[in-house]
Amino acid sequence: MADLTDKQREDLWESYMKQVSHLHGTLGNVSKADVRSAIDALDTYIDDEDANINAALPTPFRTEAADNMKSLLLQMLTAARYEAGA
């Protein structure tokens, strides 16, 4: 899985800020810079853990699925956990 470009991180930050405002109202004492740092940190973490994430997948999926398919699965799993309140 490829990490995001600076522009993609910036776009994600903007989108996240809009979503939080719409869905939750406020982040409390968390600044915009803190949110951007969190995006940078998580993207770096996912990139650093790529081998471990990939190794956790069953062999048939790991060997046959393209990186974008694996990223989609991770996205959908994360969204489902968000919806479940996990």
C-alpha cells in the first residue's frame, strides 16, 4: 500500500475537518494542526506496518489482491468499526 502524497494528506485533512464539524460539531481542544499531525502519523504508521498488515491477510487474498483492493478492505473494515463504535 502506498502512502499518501502531501496534497492527498492535505485534502484528507480538509475533508476530515468538514466531516467532524458536520457529524460531531467540534473536536474540543484539538487544533487543526493536531489533526494534520494525526493524519501524517497514521499514514506513516500504516506505511511502516504494511508488511505486518499484508502478512495478517490469508495467503490467497494476500497474493491475488492488488494493493488498492487491500486498501479498500482496510477502509471498509475501519468504517464498519467506526459505525459499530469500536
